[in-house]
Amino acid sequence: MFKSGYIGIIGKPNAGKSTLMNLVVGEKIAISTHKPQTTRNRIMGIRTTEASQFIFLDTPGIHKARTPLNRQMVSTAMSVFNDVNVLLLLTDAGAPIGRDDTFILRSLKDIPIPVVLVINKIDLIGKEKLLPMIDEVSRLHPFEEVVPISALKGFNVDRLLDVIGKILPEGPHYFPDDMITDRPERFLAAEMIRERITLLTHKEVPYSTAVVIDSFKEDTAKGLLRIQATIHVEKDSQKGIIIGKKGSMLKRIGTGARLEIERFFDTKVYLELFVRVQPNWAQDSRMLGEFGYPNE
């Protein structure tokens, strides 16, 4: 019996959703940083074995959103509620149940889909704190299972996969065995550039940045991939930060992103970056669509 189905990964920002999906898929297809709200799009990751095909949908963190971009991110996350066979609700073992968790649980109240509570980052707390936490959160919703894990360390993830396998129905091969995501190469390259920006810059800069791939061409004669990309920011001051003194920051961003893209695509890459000011793009629904954040 071959089992297959869709698994939505939801939770508040910085719960470790992308780290978990990258681990179970076996390849880094979703960018992951220590900063909240890194994920902005719904990203599919496919895990295929001889007996099953698990199709994971990584989502942006669900939170009380105030800006059009953040509202769009939350809408994207919650759109999976009706598209999956099972939901994984990730919580952070090191953070108390708060407003965002309560908001998510209220949203799940009338959803007729099995929900597995995944308590992540248990490597950060002791067993004496974990057991009372499991008891407390188990009362908040009729969860199918409660599974404590460490996505970063890989602890207990096999048990989580077993739990998912028991819930998923018998089904077909939805995708070819060697396919790990449905996202195009341009999207993945843009995300790797944005990840580097998020890691290297601070305050509002990562959240005011969008990356658009202008050109993505394979140079077969020289055996490399030529990529041109524009980094869009909202203010001149942010442009100055991205470029840095004598271009130093832009060089660091480009070098780090290029190495990551080369690792993923297994080829040499020539990466050319430009920086452009697009005032208040995160407030503009038209620009959000152009930059890859359309209404779901």
C-alpha cells in the first residue's frame, strides 16, 4: 500500500518550520535564519520513499499582521488549511504559549483536518520542563498526536514521520521520484540572495528587501550559470546599507549567495547584483504581486 498526501507546516514566526522541512526533504529548499518572518511564500518540499510520498508545504509564520506584506504572508500560511491531509503545528519549546499561538488555535477550531502538535527545539530545555509543557498544550486542542522534536538536531523526527504516515491515506505518486520541490530555479536563487541579506543586515533592512531575478541563463560554453538580480529596498538609507562602504556589503552578500547557489545547482555561477530604491513597495499591492507576493 502506497501512502501519499499533503502536509501543511504552520506556526508562529521562528518556530523552525523551514528547518524541519529542509531536514525531512534532505535538501535546503527553504531559506532559514534566526530572524522571524524569514519565510514569505508557501514552499513545497517532497519526500519520496518506496512506500510513500509526503508533500510538505512550508508556510510563513502566522502572527497578528499590520502591514500589507505581513497580512499577505499570514493569508498565504492560512490558505493551506483547506489544501492538506494533515497539519503540523510547530511551537517553540523555549517560548511560552502566547498571543500568536492562541490566534492559530482559534483559527483551527472548526478545521476538520487532523492536527499534530510538534514541540520543536526541545534540545534547549530539560525533560523536567518538557513534560509539564506537553500536558499543558495537549489541553488546548484535540490534537491527533503531540510529538516533541529538535529539527536542528534531527531528534525524534523519525517518530514524527511515522505519525504522519499513519494519518495519510493510500494514494498515488503525485510527483516524480527525483522531484523535491515545485518552485522554479529563479525563485530558489532569489531566496538564497535574500537569505544572505537577512543574515548580514539588521533592524528593518531584511524586512524592507525584495529580490527579483532579472536574468537566469546557462552559459554552456564556459560551463557556468549567469544570474542578474535586483535587490529592491524602500529607502535610500537602506540602499546605502546594502551596498556598504565602497561596495563591501554588496560584495559579501554576493559572495555568500553565489556559493550557496553553486552548492545547490552544482555548477559555477556568475552573480551580478543591483540595488534599486522602490519607495514603500511593501505597502503597494501591485508591487507585492510583481515581487512575487500575490494574493493567494
